[in-house]
Amino acid sequence: MPSTGPDFVEVGGNTSCVAIAPDGEAPRLVIDAGTGLRRLTEVLGGEPFRGTILLSHLHWDHVMGLPFFRSGDNPDAVVTMLLPEQGTEPRELLARAMAPPFFPITPDGLRGDWTLGTYDEGELIAEGFTVTVREIPHKGSRTLGLRISDGRHSVAYLSDHAPQELGDGDDGFGALHPAAMELAAGVDVLIHGAQFTAEEFPARRTFGHAVANYGVSLGEASGAGRVVMFHHDPWRVDDAVHALRDELAAGTSMPVQAAVEGTFIDLVD
């Protein structure tokens, strides 16, 4: 759920959305379509979006920004949107959450040229990037983890990830399983879910999300350049997010940062 109020103004309270752009160009590849997607219209200067949106899974918080994305809901937009393959036509899947009586329009009501399709484990080319796709465990929805590369730099995205479903691992926080290790191996940036603290985890380990410590362990084991704590608990206020970041950063030599709304990360040679 989005979080609002004075205790969330530093980190921000929109739900999941990451935009990736080639050098010196506007973003053309978007990962997930939470309410943070609305901010991309500002980044694009109000121009129509022409690119690809990859949905990691279909939970509300990862799709609820779609009808409010002005650059996408635009007569001149050209959008390809891919959903995880699960044996059902993609428009039908989206319409289960976006259709009357729960919402005034269906996905077909979005203006512009929208092409909906599916994707699966393997490799695909999207907007000039090579995307490696692996299924990762997450409760209640088929979920895909991603590794995006331009041949020089790479980013891994494991937002909603419950590695504990595949075993406890050495520290009890979840297995360093092959899919996670492959996606994160040597990436410049590992974006990983940080929903729970170590203290919260025992009571919530069946909720489908990871403890924040796991992202650091995965980053260290896979040789990632840095870890970005992502998908904060919607009740975790700014000071608590910063305190958790500081705690995790103190225990590793690898850079650890908290995802903050509007952050730009430049990967340069």
C-alpha cells in the first residue's frame, strides 16, 4: 500500500517502480507499475512513453499505477507490457483487478498503442537491454526476478522474494538458491526486497517477503557492487528505514543504501 504523511516524506511512500535508461536517453524500460510509475511522467517531461514495462508479478502494489501514468495513458504512447506467463490471456489477468465495478475502465481503456503479452524464464531483449529471467519464490503470485544488462553494466531486481521457502540457509534468513545467485552474480546494483527486520522476521516469515539482512548476504555471496534496500514495509517511517540501512551497512564492506523515491543511479565506465 502507498504510505503518506510527514513521517514518509524523505524516503517516499509510492509503491514499486524502477525505470532504466540508456546513456543520455529517456527511460524506455520500466520494471513494475506501482504508484511510483506516476513520477515517470515528470522524468519524461510530460512526453508520451514509448517503451516496455515488465511486471515482475501482479499483486496490487505492482500494477496500481498503470491507469494513473499520464505518459502511458496518452494517445501518442506506444507501450509493450509483459506479464509473467501463467496460462491465462494477459488482458484477462489485468482485468481481474482493473475493471468495473472495482475500477471504471479495463486495460483496454488506456489510451495509446498498448501491446500486452507474457514472458517467462530465459532471456529476452527489451529496449536494447538483455534481460535474464528466473522464477523466484513469493507468496500468492508467480513472480519473476530479473537481471538487466547493456553489455557493460548490470542490475538485478528481486523485489518480492521469499528465499526462506526454499530453505533456511546458513543464517536462517533463507537459502542462497541458484536462481537468486545467477541473477545477482557480479551485478553493479542489486535491488532487493527489505520488507522485514531480523526481529520481525520470525513472526512474518510466511508472509512472502524477505528479511532485509538477506539482501546483504546475497550481495556479498554473489559479488554485487552494491545493494539497494527496496520495497520497505509500508509502516516503516523514514527514521526507521535509515536506522535499518545503517545497521546493515555497518556489518559489511559492500555499499548498502535504502531506496528513496526519485533516486537516480548512474552506471558509468
